[in-house]
Amino acid sequence: MNYLQGPVIGIETSCDETSVGIVTGKTVLANVISSQSEKHREWGGVVPEAAARMHAELFLPVLKSALQEADISLHDLVGIGVTNRPGLVGALSVGLSGAKALACALKIPFIGVNHLEAHILSPFIDSSFTHPHVCLLVSGGHTELILVRRPGEYSKLGGTIDDAAGEAFDKAARTLGLGYPGGPAIEKAAVGGDPDKYPLPRGLREPTFDFSFAGIKTAVARTVEQYAENLDISSLAASFQTAVTSVLAERTLAAARESAVEQITLVGGVASNNELRNRMAQLASKQNIQVTIPHHRLCTDNGAMIAHAASWRIAIGELSSLDLEASAKSPLP
């Protein structure tokens, strides 16, 4: 991958993280992330209107912090990237407006970035590997298996037919009274629990590269009702986490075998889950398949991955016009 020569800024406001990252090529100069999770925890999930308001309040302070962390000024920037799809339209519009204002004021190239592609390309920031490879993109809104032939050339192998894995974590955590966001809450509660105590469904049966997590979500609710005050919350959290991560890892390895590739990547917010990271690595090592997983800070929604994708896209001659709009949904390029 070729990149712009000089600092590129990336702005991410697709959901409940306000983030600004600055990169030069593959070098991360700054990656400031301000999460709204504490506020949304009060409501049990993300409230779109509140998220947009908080992005508007946080954008300038986060931008200032990123510039200070990178030890540069706005006038040192050579390009701007911003998430404009997919995501919450109100939230996306805040970052998009800020990016357009900067592009006009600084008179530098500007591009809208596909949030999913930024995740897919995030392993390139701190790793080098060959193509093609299979990528598992797993987050609160997306669970997809993608064959990455090369940057910019993707084929979807499978995906969820109902809830995304991260959404299932959130709903299970809410049912167990563990709060929001569900991923870290489930992982913390599962420590010391017996993952075999409560048998839970694994969704769709093989052979398939698709996923279904609606059944396990319902099974958790029924188990809570069945055992009531005798419920072992730690073991149910562990059982849930094991069931979900097992399906994700096993299906990803099956897709790699079917695609005849020797490398897989794991990206997205749920890729921060240590059980998933460890299970994927263990299964892959038995099949001589290499696993590349970004640092935890590059798994969550972040500006550095947006800047990285933008630097590459602008370097190959792609630009966006100032009439670019935000979009709630968007397929990969």
C-alpha cells in the first residue's frame, strides 16, 4: 500500500466514540478516543440523538488533543479522512461537517471513508502480510466474513442473518443486568465461571459461513427466567461468551480452508474480546494458519484507522467533493 507523504487526519463519529487520529503512512502519531459509553449506559444502549449532540460537544476538544499528541499544527496536515458511511446519520454528520470545514479552511484533499473498509485495513497499520486472506469483521453492528484479495477488492463470504455478535453481547448483558457496553461486561463477568454449565445453541448448522445469534440471545433470557435467584451469572456469561466466540472462530477457519488462504485477520470492536482472540489463535495454529489482530485500541472505532484508509485512498487519486453526504448503510467498495 502506498500512502500520502505527510500527516493525514481521520475523524470518526459513526456511533458512540468521538475520535480523531493522525497518521503518517503506517505510523500513528495520535489516536484520541472519547467514548460516550458512560452516558449511554444510563439508557441501556446508544440513543442516536444524544450521540450526535455529544459528538458536537466533543469534536473540537478531541481534535485539539490529537494535534497536541501528534505535536503538529493544522497547517502541517496534507489530507483529511472522515467516516461518512455506514453509521448513525446524525452522528456521522457531525464529523462530516467538521471535516468539510477543515478541508475548506486548509485547502487540502478530503475523502469520505467507509467505516467497514477502515476496519478491514486496520491490521496493515502495525503488520505486514500477503494477500489474499480471510477477514472476520465483528462489531456491534456488523458480523461479516470477507475474502480480501487486495486492498479495495473484497468478496463477502458470509454474515449474520439477524443480530450482529456485538449486538448479541449487548442484549445478553442487559438481560443479565450487567450494563452497557455488553462486550466488556460479559467478559468481566465470565471470569471464574463454568462455560459448560448452561448449554446454549450455536445458531446455524454447518456447512455455512453465515451466523445467527438471535437464538442464543433468547436462550439466555429463558435461562435467566428458569433459574431465577439460583442463577449463576458468572457461568451463564461464560457459557454465552464461549458459544459465540466458538462459532466465530470455527466458521472463520472453515472459510479460510475453503478459500485456500493461509492467513486470517480479526477486526472490529468484538475483536477486543480476549477469549475470541485466544480461541482464534489456538485453532489457527493447529492448522498452520497465521492470525493477525490489531492492537485493542485499533479494534474499537477510532480515528487512526480512518486516517490510514484515507491516506491510501487519496494517494491512489481518490477524492470526495464537498457535497458528500452521510449514509446509514453502505456496501464495501
